[in-house]
Amino acid sequence: MKTTYNVNEKGFYGEFGGAFVPEMLYPNVEALRQQYLTISNEPSFQDEFKALLRDYVGRPTPLYYAKRLSEQFGAKIYLKREDLCHTGAHKINNTIGQILLAKRLGKTRIIAETGAGQHGVATATVCALMGLQCIVYMGAVDIQRQAPNVARMKMLGAEVRAAVSGSKTLKDATNEAIRDWISNPEDTFYIIGSVVGPHPYPDMVARFQSVISAEIQQQLLEKESRQNPDYVIACVGGGSNAAGAFYHFLEEEKVKLIAVEAAGKGIYSGESAATSALGKMGIIHGSKTLLMQTQDGQITEPYSISAGLDYPGIGPLHAHLFQTRRAEFIAVTDKEAMQAGIALAQTEGIIPAIETAHAFAVLEQKKFRPEDIVVINLSGRGDKDLNTYTNYFDL
Amino acid sequence: MNRIQQQLSAKNKILSIYFTVGFTKLNDTKSLIEELARNKVDVIEIGLPFSDPLADGPTIQSSSMQALQNGMTTTLLFEQLKDIRNTVDIPLIIMGYFNPMLQFGIENFLKACRQTGIDGLIIPDLPLEIYLSDYKKLFDSYGIQMIFLITPQTSEERIRLIDDNSNAFIYMVSSAGVTGSKDQFEENQLQFFERIARMNLKNQQLIGFGISNKITFQQAIKYQKGAIIGSSFIQFISKNKISDIKNFINNIL
């Protein structure tokens, strides 16, 4: 495969990526780098991975033609229903892959970070499935705003540890998970939930999520007699659902990729998480990428109404897609996202996660031709966000 | 021999102290360094605060937060250190994370180190491979020493590679974990110290992470040239005056 947009052999996407980890993490990250492709390409791994995705996760997820939405916006709009995955979001595609790797590496203790709690739930789920100990780090603020997912993790047998430093959100939960890994290098596997972190994580997570775009191609072929849509739209926090939805289209330059970031209360309001607009190149969580920071190189606190997009960086793949202009980056405010969320609920009968609602807000901003095939990755369902929705709209 | 090597070969044991600049007060830097040097400290590690210090435990995390809230910046640090070589002649090392240095500009940072008389850098999240391929030449051209960490999990082959590429000392992380204090070292840690001592490395080693008192310091210098104290000094300075530093040092030596 060409690697114009994908990772190179040194773990970089253009000038982004790499593994900027302290020596304490070097042996673990290096062992993973040496083995992730070999292990995940073994037929026995692939068989187990695919069987679990089919029978446990419920794949393939439907590619649904949204008739009313299509009429409203004047294009052929398809929704990739990742919200129908077991546990309610795309996150489980990746945790299934990583837990199988962890088992083959002989690890017995699993740690994870979580923002909205979807990755935490997906990790707790696969740990229960495999009988492994699970500890999830979650920002104290997110524990408050995503209470249903905290309860689910606990019911699944995971321990949820509050991150109380910094803004007490996803960035800080990730710091705590990394510190845990530094302190437990022998028995612990760190299941990162997005296409962030040191190489090989961004590539590994993108590969496990790439099932999304592989299915889109196959399903479009059945429905439209063509493999490639005109547009693929996905929201980006760290960027795992977007990486999965874009993956098989990266080198198909005719497919327009749209990455939707959280503008919070407005890109320049001081309360935003729109990294591509506000970030500069820097190092966060072991990766060189675009990053929201002060002039002095201190990482700044992001803000978004959606916990899953509340992150001051983006995965190095996305930084590269932004820099090369392969993907268009659009920032959507809290307000626009919330309105798109309730509109989807009342047009198609689907309540999306607030993260996902950001992707739908793009429909109001883009002009499409009637024959355009637009695929929106419906990355997660909104059950966890009912409180935020009902309070916001006073329902 | 550079200043770090001279100091390490001149003394039979080395006490190195780490502190976070800008903590507890923004402009304590110069008087802290002078007071440490006056009180038999052999090497000083000047901690440049970072918002997200991945390798640090709660004590250094909170001192870093406080320092940033006080207004500490890289530019200010070099201003504070401008005349430090008029009064202090022991080795001075800056320990900091890579991102603030990257934003300052690596070459600018090295230039400022040379101008102020900084001898070396410890950058926990700049890995050996990237240092060698991208930065070593630049460090060498400014005469700034890079100091690498090793841990009980670091392979012998990698330790040799680090030794070959160091001209100061090797920073031994006493156990798997982030920075913080311990009352005494355990058997497996002492075995690690002994194993490294027997490797006959070209560079001396200093032990850090977990040194807090006379017992841990004595355990460390039984095997290595010396030790680095960070968290426990930060805790001390948060409750005591700079003029009390001699009490802290007397409790260690």
C-alpha cells in the first residue's frame, strides 16, 4: 500500500507521531512496536478478532440510508451505525483487538483512560469477557457528567479511579494511566482508546478501527454499486472513529474527508477544543502532534460540552491529514452540536452521543449536490448524554 | 573533562538536589541555588515546570503547577540564571520535559544554557534514538551534556549504548515508578544497584526516585557514586525557609 497518508516505518505520519516516552516506558512500547503487526496478522488472532466482532460486537453494523435527512439536506446521506455496536459506540472494535494482544503478550492487568466513558466501558467489557483485572482512569469532572458510564464500568467489575489534576478531564486521565503504566511495567497492558499516544498506538488503534471503512466500502458497493462515497464525515477528539472511517479512503483522493472538532463556546472564546485551529506542533502523551498550548509550551485546558472531544491534541494521523489538507477540518460549537443532536433524534429517531452530534452539525454548513453520497460515522449513541440533553433543552 | 565529570571524579560521594523553579516563590531561584551550593550539595538539578509531567509523582506535579501559576517560564528562568556563574561553580543541570524546550527552540535553549553556564540536560521524554538522530550534534556543538535515565527494566545492551553516548553521569531510576519518596530500598532494588555497579560503566551513576533520608542515601552510595533527592526536598522547602536548607542537608549527609 502507498503510504502518502499512513504511518511510515519509523512511526511517523509526515512530521507527526513517533514515540516520545520516558525510559521507564521504553521496554513496553518497544516490545509492542516489535510485535503488534506480527501478532495481529496471525491467522489465529484474525479468526478470534473477526469472530468476536461478528458474534459479540454485532458487526457488520448497518450502513443506513437516512431518507428524511437526505431530503432535508439534498444529498444521499448514509449513516454508519457504530452506535449499534455492543456497549454503544465504535470504541469496542479497538478494545477487542487490544485485549487479544494483551493476552498473547501474557499481561494480566489492564489499564485504560476514558473521557466520555465509552472507551472505559468498552475496556471494562472486554476485561470481563477475558477475566482480566481492569482499572480505568477518568477525570473527576467527567465522572460527574458521564455518571451512567461510571455505573456501567463498576457493574462490569472495573475499578474507576478519578484523575484530580489539571482540568480533571481526558488529558489528565491519560496522564494518570501513563503514570500507572510506568509504575507497573511487568504485568500491565495499557489499552489506549484513541489514535493518540506513542507509536505504535496510533497505527494499532487505526487498524483495529479500520473495520468501519472496510465495511462502508462493501456496503456501498451493495447499495450504490460503487465502493467510494463522495464524503466521509466524522467527529474528532483524539480521532479514533474518524481514523477508522477514513482508513480505507486515505489514498482515495476523490473521497472528501471531513473531520469535525469541538469548538466549545466558539473557537476563539478561550473555551474550545478545536485543536487544528488553535494548536501548534508539540509533544503530548508521547506523540508529536498538533497541540493546544501556551507560547511557553504548557498544555492548555480544552473545553467542550462533550467529554469525548475535550482533549487538547489530535492523533498524529489527523495532524498530518490537516497539514497536507487531505482532510477538511471544521469546528462546531456546543450549541450547533446540541441542535444537530436533537434534530437527528426527531428526524431519524436516533439519539446520538454529543460527540457524534458534532459531525451532524456539518450538514448545516456544507453545500452538497443531490447526487453526492455522504457517509456520516454515527460513532456512538446518546444514552449516556440524556442528562446533558434534557438539562440543555429543558425537556 | 567537563564540569560534571570533574566534580564526579573529585568527590567520593555526590549529593544532588532537585528543585522546581518558581516554587515556592517565583524569584527564589538564585538564592535557592546559592544556598544549596553553600551547604555541600555537589550537583543541582533545576526543574523547569511543565503542565503535564508524566514521569513525576504528586509532589513534583503540585510544585510544577504552583510554579506555573506563579508565572514561571523558560525565558524567565534564563533571566534568573543570568549571573549565576559569578557566585556558583558546581555543576548545574536543567531537568525538564521536551515540549517547553521545543517551543523555545532547541538551538535557542542550548545557546541560553551555554550563556548562563548550564552543564547538562535531563529530558525524560526525549528518547535516546531521537536524541542521537536529531539533536546530538547540536548538543555537542554547544557543549551541553545529555543525561539519560535507566531503570531496572533497561536491557544491558541499551545501558551500554547509553553509556557510550554519555559524558556526564547515568541517572538510575531506583524502581519502576514515578518520582516520590521512600523510607528505604528493598532487596530487589539493591540487587539492581549492584548489577549496574558490576557493569564497570564509563560514566558514574547517580540514583534518583525514592531517595529521601540518610538511610536511602547511604544505601545508594554503597553501590553508586551518589544520589539525587527531589520530592523530599520539595516537601521540605514548601514548609521551611531557604536559610533552613542546612538542616535538610545535615539530615542526609
